[in-house]
Amino acid sequence: MYEHDVLVVGAGGAGLRAAIAAHEEGADVALVSKLHPVRSHTGAAEGGINAALHPEDSWELHAYDTIKGSDYLGDAPAVETFAQDARDEVIQLEHWGMPFSREEDGRVSQRPFGGLSHPRTTYAGAETGHHLLHTMYEQVVKRGIEVYEEWYVLDVAVTDHDDVEDRSCHGIVAYDIASGEIEGFRAHDGVILATGGPGQVYDHTTNAVANTGDGYAMAYRAGVPMEDMEFVQFHPTTLPSTGVLISEGVRGEGGILYNDEEERFMFEYGYANNEGELASRDVVSRAELTEVNEGRGIEDEYVHLDMRHLGEERILDRLENILHLAEDFEGVDGLDEPMPVKPGQHYQMGGVECDENGHTCIDGLYAAGETACVSLHGANRLGGNALPELLVYGARAGRHAAGADMKAAEVATGPSARSEDGGIDDSISVGAVGGSSEPTAADGAAVEAETVVDAAVQRQERRVEELLEAEGINHAHVRDDIQETMTENVNVFRREENLKEALEDIHEARQRYQHVAVSDPSRTYNTDLIHTIETRNILDVAEAITVGALAREEFRGAHWREQYQFRDDENWLKHTLLAWNEGSPELYYKPVILEGEDKAYEPKERSY
């Protein structure tokens, strides 16, 4: 058994920042990641990092833009903490050697992004995430922080008290991809889940193949509720053939969207009369699909994004990577012709419920980055707010897990925060089927940490052996069906009958998953085994997204419902929580906190 004070699962932006912060507090910290850190999906982030650096800007403006962008579903304590900390985190990055793009006078460049009242997006060309990863990985190496790379975490080791809020996390169980060995990792102080997003729930996504919602599913099955999972961001500019992201930086620099009739439709059809292409992402994505659905799309699939008028010098200086992506994946030269783009799944606003310090309702278990829901982004994330979230909340989770003296959290978590019960349609089957609800906690509410971890190791050893020895279907057939129904039925536009159809498909997929088997009997680099386990996580996350989408009967942020074409603050100004409940999911709600440090954020019409 390996032992450390703090274990960080995932080594992308949030995981690296959490590890550095825990180390600075004096903790013996280790990163456990199924990928080498610099291959994490944070490296695909192109656009930039929002922070109020300019004298004419302020954290208060950043907080207001974020609350407005969230369609008033972001919690003010989380948003204000974020806006206040982001500036120092960006300055710290610069001091660590982050190669930000700069103006001629040497100042860090900042560009406009959608939904921002001031140009506050710092960037490093169109490869901001790549440079961020390398900058922080250098700090991890410099500090001698241990990295268990290519170790796939199978589960968290949690006690099984009946009351979730009495449970405690004592470590993790991980599979050494190189050797096939399953080992326990004991955490004396805390486990931080920073495994990124769940993009592989959909078949058209900007996310990497590794983004399978592992952290969400592990925390969920251990008893932590998932919060606001219905809010999925579809980025308006992805390449049609692959889902590869075309940065919002293109529009931030002045890129223009055209339909098949060469109309600048964001203005021509009144989607965003003031901000046009720089409206928030949910607005632009719906506008593009409306153009396609009304017959003004190109080849009935996409629209054009044009940056030719920016000039070769500016494009090569600030957006060179975009030229390579368009050429490599679509055969388009962005200097001479417009690029085809359409919406694609990009980001999960919801996630593992936690407070401003990253702490969940289970003692010793934390979440950070896209895996977590503080709630910072509410119903819609503003472009440029994801990377500073990794920094701000990765750092806070790392410090808290390492025992730092921090201000008490204002965001309540766990079943005790419940304000209202919810209901799941009785005609729909959700949750565990057959033997899929394997326990994730040690029998008898064991309090000895080593006993809890050992019990978790034994469960996962049995699970892996069963998969390797069984005869059955390949998991890929199950995964394909989930991705297909989610893309078809739980996309930008959502209808009740489609959501119910998706839940039926997911239930059938759960039943078929009981018969999956791994054809490769080896233990060394058995990707078939890893992907089979990941598919179970995809199942849980897909169901949570769809249950929340069916329950929320309003139109808010990224969540559009055909039958409910209005934002209903009277009935739906609240967070959706879904608890696994030992395989019988339970839906409930808790209030949104709009009371900030010095002001209350009053919901207003969100126009751009």
C-alpha cells in the first residue's frame, strides 16, 4: 500500500495546481493519473484565462459578468471568491514563467471574449492550455512531487455509514496500466478528484478520448450528489468532421459568423443585436443550429467562421494554431477561405457537489476543476473562465486538504442542504440493474483507514477478474449506443419525448453492460479493460445529465426545453441534486445563493 498525506487524482490543470498548493502547505502529496500530466486535456484549451488585471477592470465586474453569464444560477460566494483570486493566480503563473502573449509595451495581452464587459482574457497565442500545463508541470518537477503516471484510479475508499455525511474517504484504488497490478493508496488527509470532464458521453465533442467522467462517477457512487448535471455547454465553433475546437479567440479577435446566404446572422436575425458573435456560448450555439434547422446552414450542417479580414500578420501572431487545425482536419486555409464550424459538446457546468474549498459532503474527499460544481458557472460558463477555475479552485482544494487554516465555506453541501424534494418519473427506469450496484464503501462502516482501503482493493480485484474471465459483448457497442442517443436526444435543443427516449436507451445500455467482457486476457497495457471500466462511468454520467434535463421544466442558460420557452425564477431558481442512493437515484433541490459579500445579484433578463 502506498501512503501520502494528500492524493490528487488527475494531473491536468486543476490536479497540478492542487498538488502544488498542498505541497506548499507542507503536505506529502502525490498525483495519480491515467495519463502523463502534459497529455491531459487542459492542453487542448486554446482561448485564454480571465482575470481583472487592467486598472479600469475589477473583480466586481468579473463577478457580475460571471453571475449574469450563469443565468443567475451561480452561487455568489463561489463566484466572488473566484473573481477575487483569479488575478493573483494569473500573476503567479506569469512569475512561474508562463509565456503570455504581450503588447508592445510589455504588458500581458488581454482580448475580448463572449459575455465579458471588459477585455480580460489573457492568453498565450492559441495554445494557452498547452503552455499552462507545461508551466505547472515544471513546478511539480521542481518540488519533487511524486507522480504515479499511467495509473488508472478505479475507486475511492470510503466508509459505508448510512448517513452520507458521516462517511469519510481514506484513499483510492488504482490499476497500474503498465503491469496490471491493483494497489491501494492511503491518504492521511484527503483525496482530490480532478479527472476533467465527461465529454465521451457524446459522440461529437471537443474533449479527448480520456475524458470519461471517472471522478464524477466515483464520487457519485460513494454517496456525493452530482449537481446541475443538465447544464452541458456546447461550444459554437467546432470542426464538423472531428469536433476539434476552434478557439473563441477567433471571434474575440474579430472573426465573423456567416450562414449559407452570406448573412452575418447574429445581427441579421436578432440573436444578439449588441454583442453579435461575442454573445455567450449558449446564445451563439442556439443561433447556429437555428440557422441550420431553418435551411440557412451550409450543406444543412454548419455555418462559416471567417477571419480572413484580420490579416495574415495578426492571424499568425495570435491564431496560428487555428490555421493548422483547419488545414489538417478540414483541408481549409483560414487565410484564404472561411472555416466550417458547428456546435459540439465542450464543457460540463455541473459536477460533483462541493464548497468553495473543494470539500464534498464526505470528509476527506474533494473535487476540483471541471469535475467539481461549486457552483461557479451555473447554467452557462463564460469563455475564459475554465482555466482560472482550475487555478483558483485547484489551489483552494489543495490547501484545504493539506490542513491550511481557511475561511469557513458558505456553500452548503450534502443531503442536509436539501430545501425541496424532487421526483423522477415513475414510468422511467433509472439507476442500477442486475449486479451493477457494487458497493463502494467498506462493510460495517470500518473506521480503520487501512481496513477501508484494503476492502476497496479487494472489491476492485474481484471486479477486474470477473471482466477478464467473462465471455460476453464488447463494451464499445454499449458506449456507441450511449453516445448516439445523447447526441440525438440530449443536445442543444431538448424535448420531453427525446429525453425520455434517451433514458430508456440508457437503461437498456445498463442491462447490456451486465454482459460485457474483456477479450484481451493480458495485464500489460490492457486498454480494452480500461475502456470497459470507463464505459460504466459514462453510463452513470449520461443518466445524471438526462434525469436533470427532464426534471428542469424551464429554459435557462445552456438548458433549452421546447415546452418551456421561458426562465422561471419563481420555481426554478434552485440547484438540481442527484444522489446515487445505493443504486436508486434520488432527486432533490437546494437554493441558489445570490447574496454576495457586499451586494445581492438580482436576476435580470440576460441579453447581449
